[in-house]
Amino acid sequence: MADTGTATPRERYRAQIRAEIKEHAWQQIATTGASALSLNAIAKQMGMSGPALYRYYANRDELITELIRDAYRSLADTLRSTAEKAAEGGGLAGLAHAVRGWALRDPQRYLLIYGTPVPGYHAPDDITAISAQIMTLLLDAASAAPPRRPETPLDHHLAAHRDWAGDHPAPPAVLHRALSFWTRIHGVLSLELAGHFAGMGFDPALLFTAELDDLLSPRPADPLTR
Amino acid sequence: MADTGTATPRERYRAQIRAEIKEHAWQQIATTGASALSLNAIAKQMGMSGPALYRYYANRDELITELIRDAYRSLADTLRSTAEKAAEGGGLAGLAHAVRGWALRDPQRYLLIYGTPVPGYHAPDDITAISAQIMTLLLDAASAAPPRRPETPLDHHLAAHRDWAGDHPAPPAVLHRALSFWTRIHGVLSLELAGHFAGMGFDPALLFTAELDDLLSPRPADPLTR
DNA sequence: TGTACATCAGTGAACGCGCGTTCACTGATGTAC
DNA sequence: TGTACATCAGTGAACGCGCGTTCACTGATGTAC
């Protein structure tokens, strides 16, 4: 990843084994869930003794933290590169489908981030920073050509509660849009990934798109005047 | 629960201890998460020896299954009684706030049902049946006075993929509404319960209401004609 | 009302298991002169 | 280019722990006559 140019053979070897450990970790998470992640089991799968892994990760928590960090980074990268391809739909719709693709490619990676948290675990600051970057990407995309909508109580509230947006210049309506975008996407996606649509017979992709289209479609001037 | 009238003292005692075990189980889930549920730990907390619990539950899985069943039943009951109070808002809005209240009262109970599933666990049929009841309650509520909306591709799809609705007479637009209702509520609620809004500074209740209001508000005749 | 017996709740010992983690060690790889 | 030393990857034994679960047993509670 970093400084591959000046890396010694030993450093490159270390990096490779660390990556290999993570690969097996993901594989194990996929079959037994994140909370059952075991260093010993990973070692066995790699044909090594358990203690060997302590050369690479100080303990179990450090490995999990790095998995979470990687997941956030991967999602942020995906969003960033999608946003840059504005021509091919870098707007909210493009981001939505990028997230969906990313999540379906590896459901456990999505769920590790946005699924039920392990009680007591607290992510380090640098991870919080990446999730803030993701929020910024959403705000950027939500800023482009927002459809006119009547002002809601939430818009009003957000005008005074926008710390989470940092110094992003987005107006309240855009903040609202970004939050709706996030929760709608997550609503469909997390139920789909958790298997709650299994056996229901309809295509989750259409529901996903419908929720997205609804967010992007225009509204009557003011619902209060009806 | 059942047959309290003809229950012998011994039966009543058994039922009481079973209930007490479940209470401690919920308490433990709240602090350590569902995957770490341990019969031994519950026994210790109750001042009993570990093997004693095997008088009441055949094994760990049976206990977890009953917790899940109870959770589904409790949610279904809450929805049902809310739906009956039509005067006080038994419609979708009423149900939404009932779900939210129910979830906030005990976040782990909501997450046990709708959170990240334990890989490999498969719920028995009677639980699936309760979740079908919940779906029916949603469909009933969604059927009442639906606002006119332009037909979407999803509506079209649902007309031909409605097995999950059983023999409910709801038209496609209502099916669509019920699904949107479900995913939007879950989207806001699950992110809130998982702590993803923590530190963002806005009031999740307002976002919840905004998502709901948007679902219930009218639409322009046809967005394709703009 | 009292005795004999059956039922059942709960105990303590024991099983095998896998976990995270520490430690002293071996042997291979890289570095300095 | 060759030798002496330092670094470091990986091992095997060991630690204490808590887990689910089985089993033979004790003692209390309920039942039948």
C-alpha cells in the first residue's frame, strides 16, 4: 500500500502475510459472523501455529479494527471514483448503485460497518474520519441540481444542527437529501443483505431503484396548502 | 401465558423460572450482544448452577429461538393493538411511531429480529408465520386511503410478484407502499439504534417523521411527463 | 390425617473443546566489517 | 567474498478461562391410598 518503492524484502513479506491474514479473516467472517472471528482458527487455516499471528497483529481487536478500516476505505474509494465519473452518472443515482454493487459483492463487509455493532467496541478516530469523508461525498453529490421541494420541519431543524456537515456549504435542503439518501439506501440494502426479502419473490433491485427515484423526483409546491 | 387457569403450582413455577431466565438473557444480550449469550453466565447471574438451566431449555439454541419468537410476537401485538385504535391514528403513521417506540424501548430486541443475522441460524416455521402476520398488518394499514401516485416500474413488477402478500387483496400500489414503509422505517431506525447518528447532532425523530411524511404525501400526476 | 412412593428441581463433578495470549526457544534471513 | 553478529519469523508447550453439555446424585414437593 504505502511506500512499496523503498520497502525491504522483509517489509514486503510482512505486508503480504498481513494481507493474507485479512483475507482469511474475511472468509471466516462470511461463514461464522464477525463476532466469532478467531485468531487461532485463521492460523490453522493458513497452516501456521496460533501464536505466529502475534507477529502481525498485537491482538484480535487490532485485526478487527483494521478490517473495519479497510472496509470504510474501500467504500470511500468506490464512492470517490464513482463521483469523479460525473459523465456516467456521478450524481446521487450513480453513488447509490455504486454502494449497492459494493455491498452485494461482499455482504459481510457492508454489515461489518453498518450492521449491528458489537457492544462495547469503539472505533478509533481515524475511522471516524473516513466515515466523515463518505458523508462529504454524499453532500457533494446531493448538492448537484437538487429538485425543488417544499421546506420540511427537518430542514428547519438541520439549519441549526449541522455540525456533522463540517464546513460543507450545503443548504438545509441538501443536508436533508443526503440523510434521506443514506437511510433509504441502507433500509433496502440491509434488509436485503440480512435475508429478510428471501422468499418474498420480488426483485429487491426494483425496490431499491424505486426508493431512489422517489427521492430524486420533484414534489408539489407545498403539501400544507392542499 | 396459556392455560394459567388449570396450571399446577409446579407448572406455574416452571413458567416463572423460564420467564426469569429470558429476562436475564435479554439483560445479557443488551450488554454483550446476542452472539455472546451464554447459559452458564445466565445461571451464575441467577445464583444457580449451569446445568440447572437444562431443566428449562434443551440447549442454547432453543433459548435464543424463544427470545426471537417473543420479540416477533411482541412487535406483532404492538402493531395489532395500535391498528385497532384507528381513532388515535391506527394508520401507517400510527404504526410507524408504534414501531419506533417499541424499538427504542429495547434496541437489542429490535436488532435481534432485524439486525445482522447469525450465519447459519434458520428460524422455525412458526416464527416465519408471525412475521407474515406483521406484513398483513402493514398491508391493511397501507390499504386505507392511499394517496394517488404515478405508477412505477416496481408497481408493475409487484403485480406479478405478490406471493409474499398471500391472499391479501391489496393492489400493487399498496404493496409498494407497504414495502417502502418497511424499508424507510428500518433505514432510519437501524442506523439510529446502531449508533451511527451519535455525535451528528440532529434529532433522529425528525428524520424518521420526515421520511414517513414523504411517503404519505401526494405526488405530481406523472414525473415522466415533466 | 398419615404414610409410601413417584416426580422433579437443582447440585457438583466431570468431559472435551477452543479461545486469547505469553514465553523460551530454533532456525532462517539480512547486515556490518 | 567471507565471516560474525543481529534481527526476526515461526514453533510448541503452557497458562487460565469459559463454554455447552452429560451424568449420577440429593433433597424437596406433590400424589395415591
